[in-house]
Amino acid sequence: MELYTWPTPNGHKVHILLEELAVPYAVVPVDIVTGEQFAPDFLKISPNNKMPALVDSDGPDGQPITMFESGAIMIYLAEKFGRFIPGDARGRYSVLQWVMFQMASIGPMLGQAQHFFQYAPEANDYARNRYSKEAARLYGVVDRRLAESPYIAGEEYSIADMAVWPWMKFSHYQGVERDGFPNFLRWYDEIKERPAVRRGMDVLKDKRRKHTISDDAKTILFGDRQYERRE
């Protein structure tokens, strides 16, 4: 398997799962700061120019399969290897709904909060207040859920935990004071100590941005480059 990825929360979700599965995979870096996500060959795998993306030479019918969208990749891998997703219908749907919660709410809303606190060229109090409040609400949803069960989807550690955890690592960039969420903190600290999580978070660690990104990089990540028509 080849994983096209970069050290972002969505990349780390899949890194962690692959490390938990202990299956061999090759890492293919996609530098989203320099615009490698727009390369024609990558767009054939990930038409929405987002990473991660997966190429599995041994797909469901024995033929290669390409996958984009991190949540779909996680479901595919969990089902392929029969781990971290329950076999019974009730348990499976519990995991799937929390993975969808991460994809629909945690990722987009915490990502917007992080953008306006960390990357926006000008401070925008309205946007910061809007998204930090929504981020705090979502931390509350997770905290209440974890008051009911040890893990996000129930009694067992699953891809739902792996999907949510990397996004909630950066609360200081999301305008959230997480000390008020004790159940979340218990869960967060437990997941942090898992060896596979540590290995997953270390994937491409040498590529992590260490300095403020340039205006050119911001144009690639957030500006007109996103809207160019590409054949």
C-alpha cells in the first residue's frame, strides 16, 4: 500500500490506523505548502486535491484500488483487516456515526478555528469568536460522550478515536481551554500513550512546518490557487 500524505490531522488519522494495524505501507509525501497536491498524477488519485490518499495494489477484488477522503480510507482499512470496527451491526454503526461526526463537524469547525487563530492575514474577532465557540461546543459533545463510555464509539478503542484524537491535539490554536473537559482529558491522555499513536504522529515529522509560512505558501493553501481550473 502507498499512502500519499502530509503531517496534518487528517494525515495523522490514517498514519495512526496503519501503525495500529502493523501492516506494511509506503509513505509518499505530498507537500501541500509547495502545491504538490495539484499535480495531475495526484489528482487522478484524489480529485479534490486533498490528502491523504491511498493506493492499495490488493483491492477487494484482487485488483488495485485508489481511495481518497480520510474517513473513507479508515473505514476501508478497518474492514479490510477486520480490526478497530465491530463486526456486529449495532457496534459498527456506532463507530461509523462518530467517524462521520469527525468528518462533518470536528475537522471542518476546528480547522476553521485554527485557520483564523493561526493563519489568517488579519485578526478577525467575529470569525475567531464564531469558530472558537463552536470548537468549545464540540469539545463538550466529546466530553459528554466520554462520560458515558471509555471510548468515543463505546467500550472498545476504534477508528472513531483515531479520527477524532489528532484534531483535538491543538486546542491552543482553536481558542479552546480544555481543562474544563475532564472526560476528554482522561481519554486524550490515554490515547497519547499508545505506542502506535506515537509512531503515527512521528510520520513525516521532519516535514512539519517550523516557521511562519510565506505569503506564497498561503496563496497555495488558502488563496486563488485553490480555484484554478485544471484539466
